[in-house]
Amino acid sequence: MLSLESTEWIIESLLDTDFYKFTMGNLVWKRYPDVPVRYALTLRTKGVNLAAVIDEQELRKELDHVRTLRFNKTELHYLRGTNEYGDRMFGEGYLEFLAALQLPEYFLKRVESGFILEFPGKWSEAIYWETFALSIVNELYYRTFLRKMSKFERQVVAAEGIRRLAEKIRILKEHPEVTFCDFGTRRRFSRACQDYAVGVLAKELSPLQFLGTSNTLLAMNYAITPMGTSAHEMFMAMSGITHGSDEEIRASHNQVLRDWWDEYGQGLSIALTDTYGTDFFFRDMTPEQARDWKGLRQDSGDPIMFGERAIQFYLRCGVDPREKLLVFSDGLDVLQMIKIAGRFMDQIRVTFGWGTNLTNDLGFAALSLVVKLIEANGWGTVKLSDNIAKAVGDPRDVEMFVRIFEYRSTFNVQPHY
């Protein structure tokens, strides 16, 4: 049964993170290990002051605890054997780096509007803070409310979470065309909630429908596939590494695609399209890349419009869309997934990365919380997104990147998580 009574450390293993931190981390360690970067926490939910809910000292204790953790032999052995996408991904040099890794120091300051929480350091080391920080902040936020409840009231909350998960599973069993993986680590209600959800899904649904989880520790514990490729930070950091003329900044986008292909080939070739707007992505990806890469991931904007444009993009490149895969991962619920899967049936292959609504649906409002790269190589970084409300960066840098990448999107919807 699901219990909300835990008083354990929120993070007890460095494997309790999204698998894409390792796929990206491996490439960064090989090619750009010493690039100085800075990540920062951003709360997009209006009207919430985290510092008024979360105790600063408790937050520091949880963050400090993560810095004491090290990968153990079992965890490194698991990563060594990870080969779901072809040949072994992680060489001994990278595993030795992980074995010695201590997460770099963080910066935390309480201000009137909440917390300033930043993670500066070498890219090869600071890259791992993102998921841990988000899991910690989210769980501390909800623990505050749970502590005000009686044990019985907490049991009622847990029962509601189980009821909602059961209803999702019932609907999914009626729609086997909807395939998905768990993307819920970063904004989970708690570690126990994600663990419970993944364990139940692995038992109740076919592995042809529940494809795996982005959480590497849970993938190991439940013997399911770890899922994940890359994130916006790859493109954002490269704009700082090659930050010269407008042309060099534009060219940094395709440099990421080439680096990724050189490292992983087709096995991990799902391209994230919206860092500087999907309009630019479809201009920048070459017909050869469109042919070779397995597919695309949508993370902002209108999913139906994106799917239609992706089909037309492949057709223009002389590629049969039915041979390609679209991964939708933006604020999904089960009914949206059914709608999207039905819309594109027999036109292009579709699957889903299902996050917050899967692992944080117990009756509390979910936070729209991110940790994003804000500086690389001394330059401010930018994510434009296909939803300008999700844009990240100093306003002056955003204005410059809008010009450089000829960004035209007018989609502007405040993310609810």
C-alpha cells in the first residue's frame, strides 16, 4: 500500500534521477567537461512563495545530504550493463568519473519572493543537480501540508491517490493503442508515490503499453527499461560554448544534433524540437538527419498542431512519417493521450512521456517548477519553447535569441505544471 508517513531522506541514491542525466552526462564528460555553468530553480506557479511553506534549514539539510551520497558498486554495475538502445552506452572512464563524483556546492538564499537556489560548477558535475533539487523541493512542499493532517487524513489522501491511479489504469486497459513511460521524477508528490505508481503499472499493464520509466533507480528495482535521451540544456549550453556571431549561435543548434549522433547513433535519436521554437528546428534539421533519426519529442505548444507539422516536415524531406516516432511529453493526462493517439493513428507512430499527472495526483495542486541552465561559458542561456510562457532567460538575452532564431510563435499559455 501507498504510505505518506515516511520521514526518510528524500534522496537516498544518486541513481534516483532521470536517465537522461546519464546519457547527457556521458557526452558532456567526454566533450565539454570543464565548461563553467550555472543552473537555477524557477517557480512558474503564480501566487506561491516557497519560502513561506518550506523551512530553509530543512531544505539545506536535504541538499547537503545529496552531497554526501556516492554511487555504489551495484548502481555502477547496473549502468555498466545498460544496453537497451544497442551497444553498451557507458564506458569505464565515465563510470570511474561517476564513482568519484561529489555534487558541487549549491547557493541558497531566502528572499522576499521565495528562494534563490542555484547550482554553479563544471558542467560535467553540476548537470546532476536538476532532478535531485526538483524532487527535494516538491516533496518538502507537500510534506508541510501533510504534517498538519492527522494520520487518518493522510491515509485518506493516499487512498485518493490510489483511486485516481486505478481509474487511469482502467482507462488505459481499454486503450492499448496508448503507450507511455513514466516521466514523473522531477515533480513527483514524493519518492514513495512514484515508487508505488511505477510498481503498480509494471504489474497491471503489459510491457508493450507501459514501456518503462525515466527514473533509473526504479528501472533497476523493477527490471524495466530506463527511458530518456536529452533535454533543452544541451542546446542552451552549446550556445554559450560557441557564443560568437549570430551565425555561430544559430549553428550551435545543429552542432548538438551532430554531437549526439556521433555519440549514440540511432539508438537514442529522439530530437527535442522546441528549444528555439519548432519553426527553427524544422528549418535546421537536414533531410539526412530527418531520415536517420528515429523521431522527435514535443514538450510545449499545441500537440495536435505539432504532430501535423511533423508529418508535413517528414513528407518534405522524402521520409515516410509512418516510419517515425513522436514522443509527446507536455503536461499530459490520460484523456489527452487518448485524443492524440487517436488523431495520428496510421499516420505516424506516437508514444508519451507522462509526468506530473501520473506521479503527483493526490488532490493537491501541482507546482510548475523547473531547474534550468541559465549560464554557460560566461554567457546567459535561453530556452524559447513553443509556448513563450515557458521561456527561460534574461529578457535581454531572450530578445536577442528571438531575433537570431527568427522566433514567431504566439502560443502563450501559463503552464499548470
